[in-house]
Amino acid sequence: MSSAAGSDPQPVRGYAVAHLRNVRMGPDLVTYLERIDATLEPYQGRFIVHGGKPQAVEGRWSGSLIVVEFPTRENAAAWYASAAYQEILPLRLRHAEGWVVLVDGVPDGHVATDALRS
């Protein structure tokens, strides 16, 4: 069915976004990195941003940005709560500071003024 006005809204992708700072690389983080991809697979998660050197164009930036894309935010939440991810999470928490948020993307065709209607 087409996405004409009045039809059900199209599903939007979900994202896990992390800003990590003061990362102390060592054996625990190596193990975490070796195991995280297998925890993402059942939830169709994939890295779209994973570290790299950012270019701060406003404000100051330190640390690493990580963005993992999922088919929906529900998939992202299920991944984060999964036994497999919770098992390896302490390996990262002990060796990095930061935050992680789960957010919805926007549907195709989204424009900035759509935010005025929410």
C-alpha cells in the first residue's frame, strides 16, 4: 500500500548512540570488541559510525562517537537488554566513561518543520 496521507506511518530505524570518553584500551575492551558484533546480529544491528577522528565545527569535542543502526528502536532496546550484550557490557563500563541513548530515526521525506507537529 502506498504511503498516502492518512495511512499508517512508515516504520523508522532505531539507533543506539554512544559518546565514550577516557577509553582505556586493554584485554577487557579487546574482548568486548571481539564479541559485540555477535550480539548485534540477532537484532539486525550494524555500525554506521565507530570512532574515527571527528571534526568539531561547533563547541568542543573529546572522545569517540559510536552509532549502531537497527530496523527499529524496539530492536535496539531488545539488543541492549539481551543477555548476550549484558554479559559483555561490564567489560566496557570498567574501562570507559560516557553515555548511550536509544533514539528513533526519521521517515523518508522528513523535513525540519515536521518537528513542529510533534
